[in-house]
Amino acid sequence: MEKNSVYTKKFALDFVENGEEALLIQKPGLLPENINYFMLIKDVLVLSIPALIELGLTQLTSMVDLMMVGKLGTWALSAVGLATHPRLLLMMTVTSLNYGTTALIARYKGAGMYERANRVMHQALRVTVLLSVVSSVIGYLFAEDMIRLMGGYK
């Protein structure tokens, strides 16, 4: 069995010959003969399942936090609820950076530009660490103001 056999290909784009990717971008709606829409749907589902699991686990963490402090009283539930929103805002920012980084790295690796892919990864790691440190310092310095802004106390 040859290496490019149908049995060794897993994704729809594995069936596209080199150079045909530009054709797919230039003429939307046209697919090569050996690719159908069901293959593309399967590819999207396979690639999106890890992101769905990550989001589900994030929500599960918030639910567990609320369940753990639920017996302590309404003040404890309010505190966890108020602290969750800034955390989710920061997570949204970092997750967006990670998705963009993943797309850029995939594009560069697919084009064979491994040095650029490594550069993008290192830059994204630095930006994420810097953003985390800056937001932690801001959160620490302005925690009371943020809680007051969200209506935690007057």
C-alpha cells in the first residue's frame, strides 16, 4: 500500500494536492472531486472537540466552586460569583490569544516555515505571561474597586 493511499489519509485537506489550497480559497463553494462536505464537517468536529471539552471543564470548575461554598451562606455564593466574572474575562482574553496563535502556527507549519512558527509560539508565550502578570497586579491593586463596580458593596 503506497503512502498516499486513501486509507492513510485522515482529513479532507489530506486529499488536496500541493498548490490546490489556493484554488479552495479563491473559488469558495468548489471542492476537489475527492472531497465532499461531510468530510469537511467531520474535520471541523474532530478539530473542535478539544475546545468544547476545555470550555466544558471551565464551566464545571465554576459550578464546583459554587457547590463547595454553597453551604456557607449567601454571602459566600455572592463572593464566588463576583470573583468569577473578572477571571472569566481574563480567560477569554488568553483563550483568544491561544486560538489565534494556534491558527498562525498551523499556517506556518503547513507552509514549511518552522522557524516562523517557533517565533510565533515564543512571542505568544511572552505576551500571555506578560498579560497574566499585568492583570494580576492590576487585579490585586484594584480588587476592592472592581467588586464595588460590580455591586458587591457600597
